[in-house]
Amino acid sequence: MADVLEKLKVQANYDVHRILQEDFQRCKGHCYLDHAAATLYSDSQIRNVMAELQDTLLGNPHSHHTPSDTSTQIIESVRQRILEHFHTSAQDYDVIFTAGTTDALKIVAHNFIWNVPSCELADADPELNDRQLLSVHGSFVYLQDNHTSVLGIRESACNSGASVYSVARAELNEMFSSLSNPTASVDVDKVAKTDDKNSITQNGLKMNCLFAYSAQCNFSGVKAPSEWIEKVKNGALSQLLECDPLNRKHEHIQEESKRDIIDKQWYVLLDASSYVSTCPLDLSELKADFVPISFYKIFGYPTGLGCLLVSHRASEALHRVYHGGGTILMADSRDMVMVPRPVLHEEFEDGTLPYLDVIALRHGFDVLKKLTGGMENIQQHVYHLARYVHHCLRSYRHANGKPVAELYSQSGEWNVNTHGSIVNFNLLDSDGSYIGYSRVEKASTLCNIHLRTGCFCNPGACQMYLNISKDRLRQQFEAGHICGDDYDLVDGFPTGSVRISFGYMSTYEDADKLLNIIVSCFVKHPLNIDTTWMLKSAESVIEKEENMPKSTAQSSSLQNNLLSNFVNGGADVNVHSGVIDNINYVGSSPVVSVHVPPAKIEPLILHTDPCTRCSESSELKLTDIILYPVKSCGRLSVKNWQLAADGLQYDRRWMVVSDSGVTQTQKRIPRMSLIKPSIDIENNTLTLSFEGKDSVSIPLEVPEPQNIDEDIYMCGGRVCGDRVKGMDCGSEVGDWLSEVLDYPDLKLMRQINIRKRKRGFKNAHDEADTLSLANHSQYLVLHRPSIRSLMEDIRENGSDDLDEEDLIKRFRGNIILDGGKPYDEEFWSSLTINGIVFEIQEGCRRCEMICINPDTSKKYKEPMLTLAIVRGSSMMFGVHAKASIVGNTSRICLEDPVVMKTL
Ligand SMILES: *Cc1c(COP(=O)(O)O)cnc(C)c1O
């Protein structure tokens, strides 16, 4: 029951709400659930850093004056501080500052001694000597669910001749548990100590082996058992080397008969990047050899700085090739003479350290400790939050008893040593089909919940948890899915998932906000809760001391109770109709009654087999011509209009940019929709008006400057990732925009260059197609029968306040047509209007901008929710089109006949 779930809300040992109040004012109204990607910095840290920078005279540490010495002192004390944070000292570990985890991993990849020289082999084994062996190839073994930054080591290892092995978590567990003789372990840290780098052991043959895994999986939040490190160092993985590596057939030298004489040195690379962000890492217990981390994951600031902790034992397995910057004692430029610095970090830290950022680390550690009492407390807090969300999602059932979510995590024991701050899942419909992660992301975005979707740079974990076979992976790729896009389902199967992750300042309100949205938008009501799985002893999912009420084991169907836990207050079912937390859901439709209408339309999602539907042509009428002179602002409806090379003339010719050059849209500033444009061609003016304010006018056409470097050019705007150059339209209109939009330092930019269309666009034969600032294409075509069909679907979903014209406004088309059947437009190949051929391109993918009512600038949940249901997560609606215009006499007019061709 909900009671059981409520009991999981174990409060933190520190005052989270006070921290939010005092250090994270900027989070108000936001629910940030992406701490695994980057946690947030505290105001205190920034204040303290700025104060120190203001008060201290600091110089380049490579100089020798006092300010330089001050920098050096601070850097060394921070190095010390880092070692202390990880419960170790300079006796056992060295700290090499890097640009981050990935950079630290690259140091290992490029400098690990993959091939140990073994030319003195002659004495040890004459037979091998015959073959003129020069070195012994090493091995790189990695756990499959590693971050791509770790997987990248494979190529370096392979290029250096090492054998590469991948191992699944389950295989590893099996290998380790079958290890019969734990007492045989020796203290490898002692044994391995040799004086000389690259030395040859008694047998004459030494082989360097590196095993890499993450302490906490950044996909699932599953933590690795702490005993792995010692087991691996003691050779637990040596049996694996008897198999064929991924990159080659078995080497001769590694044949059974010879293997015994090779002394295998196992080193462990512990990717602690995700783990250390919320957990205490004790290197006096976990004696990993290489530990890469990024500091922004621990306290949010600074970015671009991390370190590689290297055990002294492992320093002899690193050999630096490049020597420059401050890494040398002496170099002669006339000869190949160079003497490297003796201390490891001095050898690896090239050039000038980002010493001002290093200073910020001290305050990061200080403030974190002061606010929370330490990593132990943080670890407990985020664990309990993640457990709460995981257990809720796992207990939720649709009205028909089917699960609401599929969770990606290790089953079995649940405690602070096995699970961290992350919950990863996909939602399921009541018929058991997957709900694409893009839909979940879009619904969350609408409510200011910030989470991450996709596969999180961890393809191994994604493939394992989502059961993506090698074949399916290839199919998905061939169907067009690549990392980072929003093709969330291919043939009904997910290509990725939803990840939420907590930080030290996260609250149960954050967790409930997310759960509330899931229940409101994606659960077929009434919601059932089944917590019986928690009490099954076989799974022992809850720690014993959790005093779980044993009597509540029965599954129960509660319709009203549950949501009253989410929405503070009474048990009235109506609490979940209307407003979802602090966003402006003014819609009258009850959020809970979302249901799936019978599948009338094939959702337009990616299929691996081509769609083969055909349709006859039918009578079409051009009902509207609409342009949007200023991108994301109001529209201008016209009866007939001139066409330009990049679409309707003056359509999206201007855009609003901030001082820093960021293009502004309704997504960020919904009030932009209230700016009404009008165009007076005779008088050459564009006039912008806003209710209650004086309007402002600028010239439509201005002479374009010839010199690209002139000041009037502002380079800054980006549209769909492409850089757009433009001209500042002046301070009068800029100030006007800032005033009516209540947003500082805005500028109106007039596009001057013609943006090339993105590559990879369907039907894009001609790379030189020109575009205005429109997001994707020259023209966006809407079809009224599809609009009316969607309107019906929205009504069936319980909302009746959107009529046909409202929907047309939301979808911001340029050319609106009537006649024929819903969604015919997806099978058109071309339209001819007044002799001008419009080639139909792909469908238009929608985002949450369609939820903004342009007349009020308020956000509603429709039509997005219904669109996602009837059209799939990509929410295709309307089609893009292009036309080749020659000269400037082409016009279209409302009475023009429309001739359509189908595929
Ligand atoms: C974030 C992360 C990385 C990469 O860190 P960068 O700071 O982007 O270099 C690597 N591994 C894991 C487990 C991570 O969580």
C-alpha cells in the first residue's frame, strides 16, 4: 500500500530544505533530476571562490615570485585535500590533475605499458628466444557496462598489440564466486614493488593486465562489490586470458604451455566518476590502481577539471611518451636529450595547470562538508531517494493490473552498498507496450522536471538491461537510430530509457513531482499499487531494520488514497485534475483521465520495414497562408504572398537573441507569442506590437554590408545547431523587446546569410537548398483533416477547449490545406500551387512549444499528451516542403488550385 511506500521516505541527516533555501535559490520552480550528468554548485562555493580570487595575488605556478609561489602552495594543499577526501595520502597515491574523467582515462590508455620488453628472455626459455620476441603483449579486460570513455581504451590497447576482452557482470560474478581458495591471496601491493620500471621478473616474462570497471554504473546506479579489486589483483581474471580475445586469434606466446612462465601483473582501473559524486570512496580499503574522477560531478563547479589518482604500485606501469611544458628537468633542443621530472604528476601535468580552478576545489570540498556533514550522509540520502522512486515505480500497476514501469537495475539485495543515486526505467502502457522515452521527457519538460533519456554514454548497460541483441542493435542503427537522437522506439522496442539521478540537495518533493507526472500522464486509472514483491523473502529487497509492516502484504487497489500522498491535502479525486504543481495548466481536462483511444491511426514511428500504403489523389483547397516574420513570435495571415528562395518572403527573417547570442524561443520566453507583427511593403516597414505598449517599427529591407567584419554583424544565433549570421536591428527595437518580454539585453537580429539545410534530411538531394530562420524547412504544410482528427482524439481524452483554429495556431504552419483524409499528407510527394511545385519532405517532429497558447502565452498539456499517444513519441504532425523559386514573380494566393501527387 501507499503506506509502505511512504515509510521509505527516510529523511536526510542534514537540513536539505535549508540548503535549498540558502544555496540554491535558482532551483525554485525547477525539479532537477540529472545529477549524474552534473550536479549543481552551491552559492556558498561560488561566493567563497570569488572572495579568494579577489583577495589573493596569484601568478603562474611556473614562475618563481611570491604570487607564483602562492599558487603553488594552494595547488599542493588542494592535492593534499583530494587525497584526504579519499582517505589516503601521498605515500600511497599521487594526484594527476586532468581535464576530467575522460582525459584521465586517456592518460591511462596512452601511457599504460601494454608491452613489457622481454629481450632478456634468452636465458629463461631458449625456444621462445628463437622467435625473436621483443615484448610480451598485455591484456585489457573491461566490464561491458562501462562508460564509453572507458571503452575508448580498447583501441589504444589494441593498437599497442594488447589483447582485449569484454566481460559481462554475470560472468564476472560467476568467475569470482567459483574462485575456490580465498586464503591463497597474497599482498600484491608488497610483492609487486620492484625498483626499476619495466623490469623483468625472475622468470623473465612479465605481462601487464588492466581490468576496468565502474564503481557505480552511470546507467543503473548499481554499485560494484568492493572485494573485486583484491580478487583481480590476485589473478582472479587470469583464467579469462585463456579465451580468444575480441581483437585477434590466440597469440602463440599465450598458449597453454608457455603461459605459466609469464608473470601476470594485474592492475585495476576503477572508474569512480559516477560513484564519488554521492559516495565516500575510501582508497585505504579499495586499493584500485587508477581512479579517474571529474569534480563537477561532486560539487558542480568548476567544469573541465578532474584528476587521475594513481597508486604508487601502478606508477611503474605508466610510461610517459610526450614530455613538454613543465614536465621536464632538462632538455636540449639540438639533440634528443631530455630528462623528465621524477614525480609522477609532474611528468603528466603538461603546461600550466588551471590553477584558478584548482583553488575552487578547496571551497567545493569545504562547502560540501559544511552543508551535509560529509559524503556518508549524502550517500544515505540519495540512496533513500532513489530507493523510494524505484520501489514506487515497481509497485505501480495500471487499472488492469499490468506494471507501469520496467526498471533497469540489479535485482536481489537492496542496500546502500548495492545501489546508488540513480533510477533507470521505461514506462509501459496498460497493454504492455513500451512508452517511448521521448514522450516521458517531453511531459517532464513541460513541468520543469529535468531528467535524462537515451543510453547515457553506456551502450553496454543499455544493451544488457534493454535486452538489445547484436542483431537488434544493427537493425535499429539501419532504421536510422543513432546515439543521442529521439527515435525512442524501433519496432516497438526501446532504444534507450529514462534516467533520474539525485544529488545532495534533492528532496522527496522532487521525487513526488516526478511520480505525480508519471501517474497523471501515463497510468491508466485507477492506479493500483502492489507492494507484495517487496516482502518476498527470496528477493530480500528491503533491509531488515526497515521495520516493514508485515500485515500490509496484500496488494490493494486504491484509487483516491495514493494521489493524496502526492498532491498535499484531501483524498478528493479531483485533486489531480487541473494544475500539475506550479505550471499553468489552465485546461479543464482532468489529468488523470488520460486514456488510450483505440488505435485508429498507425503511429508514425520508425519501422525497419518500409511503409507501403498508397492513396488516391483528392480535391485540395488552400485555406490559409501564414508567415511568422520574427521566429517564435506571433503570426501574420495573408491572402496572397510573394515567395522567396527560402520560403514565404519575410517568413522567420528575424529572430530575438540575448546578449550572449542565444536564440530565444517561446520555450524559454512564452510571452514571445504575444508579439504581433505586421508588414507594410509599400512603406518598407515591419511593425511589432504588444498589447498595452507602443508599437515599434524597423525597415523591412536594408542594404546589407559588404564587409563581414563590420560591427553590425553579430555572430551568435544558432538555429538547429547551425550558426546563423545576422545584423543587429538596433537598440530601439532591442530595448522594446526587453521591455515587453521582461528579459534583459535582448536584440532583434535580421538574418543575412542563407543557412544551408542540414545534411541527412530525407529527400535532400540538393545541398544548396536555402532556408530562412525556420527550424527545419522552407515551408510547413498542415492538413485540416488531420487537425480535425486530432481534435477528436483530444476530445476523447477529455479536453474540449481546443478548436480547429486553435490547433492551427499551435502547429504554426505556413500553408494550410483542406480536403481528403486525415494524415494523407504523409503520402504526398508533391503539391503544385499556381504552377509552383512544392516537394514534400519528411514529417515535422513536434516539441512542447505546441503546448503554449499563443493568445495567452500559457502552457497547457494538450495537444501534446494526445499527440504523443496517437502519433508516437516523435509526435509527427504536418509535413515539411520546399520549392525552387526562380526570379521574384512567384506568388501564391488563397484561390489558387492545388494539384497533389502521392508517393
Ligand atoms: C561522467 C562519467 C564519465 C565521463 O566523465 P567526463 O567528466 O565527461 O569526462 C565516465 N564514467 C562515468 C561512470 C561517468 O559517470
